[in-house]
Amino acid sequence: MSSHLIKRVARVSLGLVCLLPLLVLAQDDDGWLLKFKDYAVKDAEIFHGQPASPQIVNKDHLAFRTAITDAARKGPNFAGHYSVAVWDCGSECTAGAVVDETTGKVFSVPFNILTLPLVEGTPDDPAHEFKGAVYELKSRLFIADGCPEGKRCATYYYEWNKEKFRMLRMVPQRGPRRTGNSGRR
């Protein structure tokens, strides 16, 4: 083997070795860019007591008090001592709220509605399958995977901190193709 070929193979190999960690960081087995474990709550923060009754004061939440109360009754499912209540608001649409299980205080999620469109793909360009609201009991990471208010389809990553959501990142996703008369023939 010539020294030129050996150097070239070494450069390509080094390039692949350098890229591999970036590929692993980009997406893990669960497919999310940010990881729940990186926003973990301590075991001591997980609430095990009797959930407080939800204190619904936001007029937008009043119509969904049954869904909010039912979710809170089941105990925490998010960030240690919170319950995320999610309800349908039509075909391919969800809405929700967050309840502090220790106080009963109710908070809004970062969207009024989150649509989950079906997007057509091809074998060469598969479509993103929107998952809606994704969260875990032992994490402050909240993922809104869809189209908030029916626009800007993306995967939105939020951190729950001090009773509010802080957007960490937004990764655009292909939304549904618009159909209709564009004025051209």
C-alpha cells in the first residue's frame, strides 16, 4: 500500500471517529434531541402524598375542570410533583394544563392547542410522526411535538422551572402540505 493511500485512509477514519460522537449526541434511541435525564428531579422531590384539589382560576381551564381534576387525582406524572392533564380539542388536536399536586395550583401549558397533523412522506423522505405532549415524572423536560395553534410545526423543548416553562430549543418539522387553488394553472 502506498503512503498516500495510507494517509488518506487514516484521514477518513479519523473524520469518521470525530463525527461518531456528534451523531450519537444528535439523537439517542428515544429520538429526542434533548434528554429527560439531563433535566432530572431528585427522588426526594417526588410527591407521594394525597394530591391537593386543583384550584382552577383561569377561565380557559374551567371548561376542562373534569379532565384536570381526573389527572390530578391520579398523582404526579411530571417534574416530581406535578400532573399534566391533556384533553382532546378535536380531531388531531390536544390541549392541556399542569397541576401542582402539593398546592393544587393550575398552570397553562406552553400552547393553547397543539395540532398533530398527519404528514405524508416517501420511502426516501419519511414523514415526522408528531407525538403531542411528552413528559416524564422524574424530569423537568417537557416536549411539545406538533403545531402550536395549528402553525409552525416543530418539536419544542421546554424546561419547567419555578412554575413556568422556559423554551430551550425548537426543531422545525415538516407540516402538512397546503392544498387549494394557488392562483396558478
